[in-house]
Amino acid sequence: MYNVDLHAHTRFFHGRDELGDRFDPLGVRLLAAAADRRGLDGVATTNHDYYTPLEPPGPIETLPGIEITTDRGHVLVVGPDPPAATKPGALTPDEAVGLAHDRDCAAIVAHPFRNSTVRELEDVPFDAIEINGKHPRSRPLVEELAESRGLPLVGGSDAHYPFEVGRAYTVVDADRLTPTAVVEAIRDGRVGARVASSGVDRLLRRGYRTIHRRKRVIDALERPSPGVGSPPGEES
């Protein structure tokens, strides 16, 4: 059994690609160090719409991945050969899943109740659905969705800062912790989602709820028309 955070980022900012490329080697070291302190065995680097091979020293396995921005929301792709880059909004969820499967990777619905309508697509062959560490209160909704689709649950922190790593993670039943073994375990249903419940984790979640409530007010003021926003059930 291995404990793996399947959704983490090596940088805490978007854009500024040149700066980010220089930061990523440090970012993955920080992720790995935080994962080690959490008692995890591995962490997937799922940066937004790009993948760069990064190998930190130490005992933590880093798994290749990418978070693809489709025209309906985000799809996590984890496995031995994720695409190097995707154009935000250019792919449909079905195309993202096809790309993942063509490259022997697993395709996971990321944070299905936050800024996403991917969950509404019943005929797309996803491999799993994520319980996201930012908003674990949506777990009952995610569990119901996964049961209705016959898909396993995985956990990911969605960390953009190293201290967020491991607030949700995946238990992987495999003999070895390799990208291929993780993909096989996901497809066989030999995975389970876990949510950390330490005092620090609870404090972090209360902070995020406050931030997101304020964001929602600001967004509402800036939107020119009503009816546009996050789906019900989870903060944006």
C-alpha cells in the first residue's frame, strides 16, 4: 500500500512562464519535502496545461501528470507519459480522456463540483473521480457521483503551496510505486480517497472558506449578468 497525493502543483502562481520554469525545480523539491513530512510515499506533479519531468532527490516518488483545462473544466492526467503541453480550453473532456488513454495514463475528473461541468458528461470514459483537498465538504456529492458512474475515488490536495500537500491523498494498492502501477490500480479500483483531519488541516479549510466567500462577492459584483458562476455545492 502506498499513500500518494495525486494533485499538486510546483508553483503557486499562474502565467509568468519564464519565471515559473526556473522555479519548478525548487518547487518539486519543496513538494517532495512536504510530502515526506506528511508521511506520504509519492506526489503527482499536475501543473496547469504543461508537464516537465522533475526528479527531486530523496525517498518521495514523483509521478508524471498534468491538469488539462478543457472547455468544461479540469481533467487530471496521471501516468508514465502525459502530454508535454495543452492549450487551455482547446480540448473537450472526451478529447482529454482520449489523449490520456493514448499515452497510457489515467484520466480523473478534478474537483467535480468547483468551476466544472465535466461531471455532467455520462458517456466520457473517465477512470476515477477526485475528492479535492480544498473542499472536502463536497465528499458526499462526489461519492454519490462516483457510485452512479461506477468509478473509484481518488484524493488530491490541489496544493499550490507546499504546506498544502497531503490534505487529501490516495491509498494505492500496488506492489511497486510506479506511474504504470498507479494507472493500473486506478483502473482496477484498487485505490481509495483519504482526507487529512489534523488541526492544521481544519484551520486551512476554514481559511479557504473565508477567502472563497469573499471571492464570490467580488465575482458577483464584477459579473455583468446573473446566473454565471460555480455550480452549487462547493466554493469557487
